[in-house]
Amino acid sequence: MYYYPLQPPYFLLLLGLFVAITSGFALSGTLKLVVEKWQINSAENSQASSSLKKLLSVPFLGITSGICLFVSSGLEIFGFPDSLALGIGLPLSVLTCLLIWLQLGSMLTFAERQGMKSLDLDSLP
């Protein structure tokens, strides 16, 4: 037996995409401000963990919730029941965002210790 929703959640799909993209722009702007602050205060030792906590607040959680809404709604459009779509979309989006967060944290710590020039791939021989 096939499951076809009477009202596919197209609006929720677009809303999730919009939330994820706008939160991504906010995270990008916040990340640029943190890096500029590091360059200005290069003589002082700034804490990477305090900068990461600022980044975690709204933008990163917005990206995570937007991706979860997008994936869950997309699965519902393709015929998955609500609970199964959320059961797949929530762990998938949270795990993906957690792995990205860990990678971002390690890159920021590396850039703080080695300098921003260490991340420039064009200058490698």
C-alpha cells in the first residue's frame, strides 16, 4: 500500500531551505568578524572557545533546524509518513551539523595557532 499525503509540505520545504540559507549567511558574517578580530588583536591571545560559543548561538542552530525541516519535508513529499520522515531527518541533520561543527572548531583552533596563512592552499609549493 502506498502513502500519498493529501497536502504535501511544500511550504515547509521552502521555509527550511530559507532558514538554512539565511542562517548560513549569518554564520558567515559572524565568522568573518571573529577572524577580523583575531587579525586586529594578533598580539593578544584570544580564546577560540569563546569565539566558537558566539558562533553556536543562533546561526548554527538555525542552520541545523532549517536542514532538519528541509530533509523531513522532502521525505514527506516523497511519501514517507510524518514520524518516519522526522525519525530519519532529525538524526541525519543533527549528526551532519555536529560533524561540520567539529571540523570548523578544529580549523579555527589550527588557524589561531598557526596563523591564517597556514590555511591558504594557493601558496603551497
